Amino acid sequence: MQDAVEPQRASALLARYEVAWGAISERNGALCTRAGELAGSVRTAADRCSVANSGFQQLQAELLLLPSCTAALHEITAQAAAAGAHLEALEEQLSQLTIGQVHQAEVEWRQQEMERADKAQRQRRQELQELRLRMARQSMCRLEREQEERRRVFHEQFEQEREEFIQRGGAVADERRPTKAPEPSVSLSDAQPAPEPTDEKLDDFFAK
């Protein structure tokens, strides 16, 4: 009678072991799925952060140009006012000159104004080009430094999470191992399910 009870206990123990093994396998699969979703969320957040940072830098560059544009506008306004006053003085002088003198003075004045305007325009174009080149270099250097820093931070965070995940996976694998050997009178080799390749799954997941 006692010999018949021992196999029944062994079968019950085996059934409980199989149920526990299935629950652990299911939990491990859920953890792997959750880790994949978390990695995707991190990549999405990094892309959004990069786009927002680029927009912020562009806005900041435009705001930096605003004072210089305002100063240039004030300068143009002052020059227009001065030109208006100068034109009024010229009109008064022209009224006292003969037709030939008026024509000659007008030609000379227009030529001088055109030369002055061309010179000022070339100078401003050159200054604007130098300013754009300098701002482009600064923006590129800033972007390269920030991208390198983000890569380093995300790489360190990824390595840390990978090590923690591997450690958790090893702890789960250790929990799967039976603490006691089966009874010598009962053979469980045929009924015992084959262990899942947890380490291979982890290596395949982090290799992607």
C-alpha cells in the first residue's frame, strides 16, 4: 500500500512542478515582450526629443538674429529720414540752378548715390554671409556635441538595463532548477519538459 502511495505523490509533485514551470515560462515571455516595448518607447522618445531640440535651436537662432534685424531697420529708417532731408535741400538748390546745371548735378548725384548704395549693399551682404557661416558652424558644433552626448547617455542606459535584464533572467533560471532530487524509485526523465533556451532568446533580443 505504501509503495502505491509513493508514485501518486511523485505524480502530484510532477504535476505541480509542470504547472509552476509553465507559469514561469509565461512570465518570462511577458517580460521579454515588455522589454521590447520599452526599447521601442525609448527610441521613439529619443527621436521626438531630437526633433524638438532641432526646432528649439532654430527658434533660438532666429531670436538671436532679431536684435540685429531691429537695429538694421532703425538704421535704414534713419538713413531714409536723412535722405528725405537731403532731398529737400537739393530741391531748394535745384530751383536756383539752370537746366543744364540741374541735369549735370542730377546725373552726378544719382551716380554717387548708386555707388554708395552698391557699396553699402555689398558690405551688408558680406556681413550677412559671414554671420550665416559663423552661426552655421556654431550650430553644427553644438549639434555634434549634443548628439554625441545623447548617444553616450542612451548607450549607458541601454547597457545598464541590459545587464539588469540579464541578471533578472538568470535569477528566474535559477528559480526553475529543482531544489531536491527526485526519488530514486521514480523516473521523471520521460515526463519532464525540455527547458526553454532563455539565454539564447536574450542574446537574440539584444543583438537586434
